[in-house]
Amino acid sequence: MVIAGAVCMACVGLNLWQAYANSILQLTGLTLFAITLQKKPAKALSLSFLFVTTWLAVSVWWLYIALHDVGGMPAVIAVTAIFVLCGGLGLYYVIALQVFVYAQHAVNPVFKHLLFASCWTVAELARAQWFTGFPWSAIGYSHVNSTLSYAAPWLGVYGIGFIAACTASWLAKQLLVKEKNNSDQLKIVIVLLIFCVPAYRQEDTQGPVLSVNLLQANISQTEKYNTGRQQALDWYAEKTQESKADLTVLPEIAIPYFKEELPQGYWGKLTHTFREQEQIAVIGIPTLDKDKGYGNSAIGLGFGEEKQYDKYHLVPFGEFTPEILKWFSRLMVNNLGDFNRGSINQTPFIWQAHKLSMTICYEDLFGEDLAVRFVKTDQVPTLFINISNIAWFGDTMVVNQHLDIARMRSLEFERPTVRATNSGGTAIISAQAKVVNRLPEFIRGNLQGEVISKDRPITAFAYWAGHWGLLPVWMTCLLVMGLAIIYRIRSDKHKSTL
């Protein structure tokens, strides 16, 4: 049952039945785990570790492609590394859920569900923030299409995850009752139907329109820095100069050269296209600073002067490696070394009435970082731009997973998102998280369309996460866990006096 539940949770990334099954898969998986946990509390440690490690390993198995197929790491070491990563992250859940097992019988049924949700969410938060964070496949993303997504602008993805975990605990309790009356069965059906019903939002059609052209060269990662370099230079230059859109976006490290190493005249031709400031472009390119080192950057053209955004949230072992673990990165053939980290609150690229907020690769996984950009009222973004290179991970569910992450950010902040990727997931997403248009994966082409980029009210999530980060969620969950422990201690003392 534990393995079945873990696989159900991991299958969310497959986006079955146009992704409408995601919420049910997540709820089913976590409910099965909660049932097992309550039936076999003595085995909570091993069951929790097995469930979470399996769920995460199946969810991020595509890391094997990056490590072995692209990076050249020996297969045994690559597989071992993935299980060590997922097992290490699983320890957060194992430790947190011990509080649930310890205190569950000392609290009333309602508090018990809150306790399970709190323990689960604390583990999710730890996974998201400790040791640079790796919150991929947090359960809240499963509900980007469901009615739970209405909570996104208020509570964010971890608030949604809390509600989902609380619901799974309640369902587990209902299903453990051997003799159910009609009322009990009806409650279960109603809850499941609520999770099945897709959310409906009225699309915003009013406001300044920005025409966009998103480029996707589809150059294999194994060719990117050798035979594919000239392809990239030629194709991106041609499509950028031909573009008639207000905004042209090239993906992460679309130009696989430092500016200083580009063929003579190449950069000048690109900048010449945007000298009149009637059009703008965002170009993914590595940058070199003699004092700071090199960075994973996005350069803005057509803004009067060149703008530069440097990636803040770097990928462990891909873009930086702690000194003690550099031996691991050296096992990869395509080891790029350490990038310089940008600041967390870089100013948006401003053009006319549009404030363009950049993220590179999986930076859009950290909504609390984006919320900081909403604190200064004169710099509040009107549009998110994400540039990525998912070619590292092949033709896998990572494309759908990352697209749903971007959609959740649009819901949390009520801002549209445009994404330009090297191989898949290039899309235009409305402020209501609708995928307005999407380029097929693994083709060379460009996606043209329009997006409404305007000033909008700041969401509740943007406000509290911008000022306090995820601290309110931490404090809420830890308060519930602390009270549960106190109740258990008091209960033990009371029993000892009888």
C-alpha cells in the first residue's frame, strides 16, 4: 500500500487526462500512506522513509538523464546519487511525522488532521529552504487545476499542500471505519468530487497588450557546446532579427558563448536591431565579471541600455558545488563549474508600462523569493519571464512538472508568465494560469502570441510572503505540533497519576 501510494503521488507529473487526474492521484497516494501510518504506528519510521523516498525518486528520476546520459557519470553512481538525495530529503518527513505518531492519540479528531497536515508541511518547508532547497513535486502543485487552487493567491502552494494533507488525513479516518452509513459514504464522495472539479476563472481581456515571440532552438545538450554552438548562433540571430514582436525571448544560455568570445560583429548586430527601443529582447547568455566570476544571466536589449539579470537560486552540483563535494561534480563530463550568484531582489526590466520580472530555470520554484519583488510598490512586476534549458532531462515528465510550477506562480501573484525553453515547455500563461498557447516539445520553432501585462492589485500571498517569507506557515505548523506534544505529555502525566 505504501509503494502504491508513492507511485500515485509521483504519477502526477504525467498529467493524465489532461492533468485533471493530478489532484485525485495526489490525494489517493497520501491517503493510502496516512491509512498505513495509522494502522502500523510502530513501523512509522521505516514506512515514512520508504514512502517518501519512493515518491521523490519516481518524481525526479529524470535526474539520471542529466547525470548519466548528458553528464557522463557512471550509471551506478548516478542511480546511487538520486537515491541518496531522495532518501536525505525523506528524512525531513520521517522526523516530522514522528511527532504525529507520538501525539495523535492525545488530541481530538479535528486536531489530529491538523497535526498530520502540519507535520507534512513542515517537512515540505524544510525541503524547500534548507541547504539551498529542492521543493520539486511539493504536493500543492498537484492542485493547480482543482478547486483548491482558489487558495493560491491567499495561501500559496504550501497552504494548498496543507489543506490537501489535512483532507488526506480525514479521508484515511473515514476509510478506516469498518461500518460506514450512507452519510459517511456521501461525505467521501462529496470530497472526492470537489477535488475532481476543475477550477473556473474568468480570463482577463482588458489592459496593455504585449506581443511576444518565444524562441526554441531544440539543440541537444550533448551538442550544445560543440557542434551545436554555430547552429545556436545562426538560428537565434536570424529569428531575433526577423522578429516583429514587442518582446522576443531566447532561452537560458541560448548563446553558448561569453559576449567577449562571440564572433566579431555578432553582438553588435543583435543590439542594432533594438537600438530604437521600439522592440525589446531578453537573451539567455553566460556572463563574465573579472571580479565576481561568471554568471548564468539574462541580458535585456532595447531598454535604452543593456539590462542584466543574474540567476540567484543556483542549482546544487549543476551551477555550484560545496568544496567538500567537488569530487562528485568532477565525475560529470559536462561539469560547468561554479556560477556567481545574483542578488535576491534585482530590479525588473522596465519598458513603457511593462515591468518584466526575470527567473532562470528552476528559480520560479521559489515563490517566496519572487514575493520579495512585490514589496517596493514602484517595482511591482506586471509580467514574469522564465527562461529555461530542460534539454538536460530529455523527453520526460519534467516538462509538465515545470510548466505546472510556472502556472502556480501565476496564480499566487495573479501575473501572466511567458516561458522560453531550449527544448520543451515554451508557453504563454495567463494571469489565471491558463496555458494560452504552447509550442510542442522537441521541435525547432518560435511561439508568437499576446499577453496582457498590466498593473494589478498585489495578492495577499505576495504581501505576506514578500514581508515575512514562509515564516507564517512555519509558525502555524510548529504551533500545532508544539501544542500536540504538550497535550501528549499532559495525557501521560494524567495516566501516571491514575
